[in-house]
Amino acid sequence: MATETVAKPRTSLRVGIQKFGTFLSGMIMPNIGAFIAWGLITALFIEKGWIPVPALGGFGTNAAGDPNVGLVGPMITYLLPLLIAYTGGKMVYDVRGGVVGAIGTMGVIVGAGIPMFIGAMIMGPLGGWTMKKIDLLWEGKIRPGFEMLVNNFSAGIWGALLAMLGFYGISPLVQAFSTGAGNVVQFLVNNGLLPLTSIFIEPAKVLFLNNAINHGVLTPLGIQQSLEQGKSILFLLEANPGPGLGILLAYMFFGRGVAKASASGAAIIHALGGIHEIYFPYVLMRPMLILASIAGGMTGIATLAVTNSGLVAPAAPGSIIAVLAQTSRDSYVGVILAVVLATAVSFLVASVILKTTKHSDEGDLNAATSKMEAMKGKKSSVSSTLTGVGTAVLAGPIKNIVFACDAGMGSSAMGASVLRNKIKAAGFPDVKVTNAAIASLSDTYDVVITHQDLTERAQPVTASAMHFSVDNFMNSPRYDEIVELVKSSNTEEITTAEPAAAPAVTHGAHAAEPAAAVGPAAAPAAGAKGVLLAESVVLNGTATDRDGAIDEAGKLLLDRGAVDISYVHAMHEREESVSTYMGSFLAIPHGTNAAKDHIMHSAVSIVRYPQGIDWNGKQVKFVVGVAGINNEHLHILSSIAKIFTNKAQVAQLEEAGTVEEVLDLFGKVNA
């Protein structure tokens, strides 16, 4: 009981920190481009810049003898805080909240007379939240025709009041806070204590949200310091790629298994791409490596402090390229040295840990990546680089797998049936394997499987899922990988019963039945037209190429009255975009998703080519034309899938002398 009582508050605190940190960084990150633009203008055109230009840098006087305003001052004083405020207000209450938040922030800016990033991060969300509450007071009570009048004046009046509140009330408080925070930083610098911040920053990066630390806290303070001193060390407290790079280099030399093999690719992404979360799973595999990260971080900060080096603006992402682009003109030696020394120290400490501790990295990388994402409360966009299996890594057991194709009724149904058999045979009958059209996908699946030519279309709408690309739906080697992934992710839920002795491809007929969205594998309802009839089976096709075979299979559907001629045209269109070759001498041409309106009733045609025909470089002996409504065709596709994953049954089909033998092999699907 004591353990449970203690654990719950910790979880709540972690989640609360994550949400708060995400919100803070969410105001900064969309505007990083503006920060970089300001940093480049500052580095180039100020009086001590690379190309001093008085009119742009804001120094000297113009032709009338008045001081040049330049771009640097107005951008840092007005543009950046207002962008942050607008973004924060919009996060709370869309564009209306963003506008009111920006108006309120203007009062803080004018009242303080200094860049008000902290003030913007307060007034932006406050303006959006209060405007939202005010609108609720008269929601549904405004007479028709007066909505625009009320909305515009309420936003204007409340925005003006917030600007005055910011001018008289908020700006003095924020100015005092900024001054105090700056004094704390300066105290740490003057007393040589700033490197100690790595003790908190490095573990927090791995355990919570690195962007929250960098962009939510350090960037606003760094901008203020940069304005006063021309550069800031704060921009590199978290963004220095050295500590993580040292750990990945150590894995390249002294790691084992998957971790060692993937470390080199991860190091490139980390150092050049600036995506630091790529190294977090490597630390989680060996928690002691956090000491290497801390040591590297402290070394880098100490080097920056000793050489009085810094950046003029945030380096985002934390790539060595971005770091050098934002380095102050007098700090290149110090910044480069800070990165190199941080890498070296981190590498040495990590190497000692890896060499002196007994541990097998083989198979742990997936688990560590999942652990990282579970702690962060979000999926990673780069973790597939570590695991090699998709665009995201699961933070829990796999329960929902979908095969997606253009129309969702042919190749995807076949692939789903094959994989469903394999997963059931492995002892996981509760794992749902369905098929769908790409157009109907939603981000609710654990695993998405597509033909390699369709993966890019499926990824944007299923960003949270792991993606597998295949070029052979019948016997792709990726299926075994997925089965192993299901096993590892469902370890605690594996039943004690032994898996069926028979292999997946010869498992009982029920194992091949589609589930859930695919529909039950029952025969068509009473009164429905037969899906596969003897008249739709041809044992000796006459076509000699792919297009002719599609026409031949399509004509059988057309003769049945199952489709109109437009559907046959759509079968060719589908083939031009993505091949319907399935493997095992089988192709299943079918129409596009847009052609479903041209299907009158479900039907399947089968044409055999004993000598085989060329299908985009693959030999095909069986062409199965498919037209389906409401999943009525899935029963026959399930039977086809089961047969074509069994070499003996494929051989029987090749030797069949009558149409009845073919129908018997498919289990008399119309019974």
C-alpha cells in the first residue's frame, strides 16, 4: 500500500511537468525561425558583426542626423514577443485568443521597455483564456445579425484592458523576475557554478522533455542576456550536441548487438540533424550512462565560461551546423572547443561504463525506446532509425494492426489474412488484424502495413503507428518481424496454452477469417449473389501480358454484371499506381477506391496462365480479379490467402484439370 500511495503523486507530478513544459516550449518552437532570422541579422549587421551596416544594425546616424533604428532592436523588442504571445493565445483559444493575447502583451512590452519574452509567455495564454471565458458569458444569447459586432468589440475592449493591465501591473513584476533570473545566472557564472546545472539539465532531458528546458526556460533568459551582452552562454546549456555524441561514439566502439549497429546512424542524426532524443534510449539501456552525459555537459559549460563564449540566438535544432551558424563572432574557438571537449569527456566516461559493466544490448533497444516514449508521454519521430521498423515505436502492447491499400479490398485483405494466421498460430488471437483503404485510415492503429509504393501516403494520417513497407503481400519476410514484435510487446499477456502445432499457413479455416473491420468470414447472406462461380474461373487464359490479363479477368466480372466498364478501366489505373502482384505466382487486380461506385455486386474471377506471364518483372500464373461491396468478397480472399501461402496447394492449383477442383480447393465459398 505504501508503494502505491507514493507512486501515484510521482506520476501526476511527472505528467504535470510534461504538460507544462510542452505548453511553454509550444509557444517558442513554432517561432524558432524568427529567432534564427534575428540572430543572423544581429551576427551580420551590428557594429561588431561580420558585415556592419548602420541602417540594418541600428548604429550610427542617418542622413538627417537621427540615430538609425535598424532591424535588430524592433525585432527583439516587438516582433519576437508578439509572435510568442500570439502563438500562446492561439494555443488556448485559436486566432481570437492569439489576437487578444498579442494586444495584452503590447502593454507589457511598452511598460517594461525591454524584450518581454517571459511577459509574452504569460500574457499570450492569459489573453486567450480570459477571452474564451468572456465569450462563454453570452454564448447563444446574441441576437442574429449582431454576432460580428459583439465579437469584434468584445475582443477590442478586453484587449485594451489587458494592455493597460500589462502596462501597469504585469510589466513591473516580469521585469523584476527577469532581473532576478539574470542575477542568478550571473552569480553562477561569477562563482564558477554554472556547470553544475548539468546535474539537473541532462537527466531532465532524458526523463522529461528536452524542448521544455531549452525553449521554455533557457531561450527567454538567453535572449535577454544576448541583447545586453551580444551573446549568451545559456543557449548552449542544453543544446550542446557533445554529451550525446560522446555516448553514441562509445556505443560504436564498445556496444553490442543492435545498439552498436545502429549507433553510427544515430550519431549522424544527432550531430548533424540536431535531434537529441535519438540518444535517449541508449542512456535508458544503461542508466549509469547519465553520468557520462552530465560529465560532458559540465565540461562543455565550463569551457564556454572560461573562454567567455556564447551564441547570439538559439540553436534549433541542436545541430552542430545550427550551433556554428548562431555563434558569436568572437566565440568560435570557445564554442567549437566546448563541443569537442564535451564529446571527448562523455565518450571516455561512457566507454569505461560500457567496458566495465556486464550487459547485453541485444534486443534492448526497442524496449528502451518504448520506455523513453512512455516517460515523455509522446511518440518519437526519429526512433524508427534505431529500431528499423517504422516511423514510431510503441509505448505499449500491439493490439491493432491494419493493412492499407488504395481501395482496401484486394491486396490489403489478402495480406491481412496471411498475417492474421501467423499471429494466431503464435498464440495471440486477440490481436486485431484488419484491412482498409488508405483514404479511410485514422491515427488509431499500432502497426500499419502498406505496399512500399503507398507508405508515404499512409504515414501522414497514421503518424503514431509503426509502419512496415512490403513488396510481397503473400510471403513477405516482414511478417515474421511483425510476429516477433507482437510477441515482445505482449510478453505479459502471452497465454500459457501451447500454440497450435500446425504452421500458420495450414492452420484451420477459421484462422484465416477476417476480424472486426474486415468483417466475419461468413459466406454471403442468403439471397446474395455467389461471389465465385464456375463461369468466372478460366483454367487457360489467352492473355500474354499484364494488361491483357487484367482485361481478361475484368471481362469475367463484367460478364457477371458485377461491374461496369469503368471499373475495368479503374483496374488498369490501380495497376499503374501500385502493383497488385502478391507473390507465389499470384496477382489480384482490382479497381481504385474511387471506383467502388461502379461495382453492382461482389464477385471474384480467377484466370490461370499455365506458362506464366510477365507482371512488371514477376512471373504470374494466377490472376484473381476482385470487386467487393461490404466485405462480401473477403471470405474468398481469405481462402485464396491460405492456399497461396501453402506451396503444396499452389501446386494442386497448377495441376487442377477442372473448374470444380479449383472451387473445391477454395472451400466451396458460396455454400
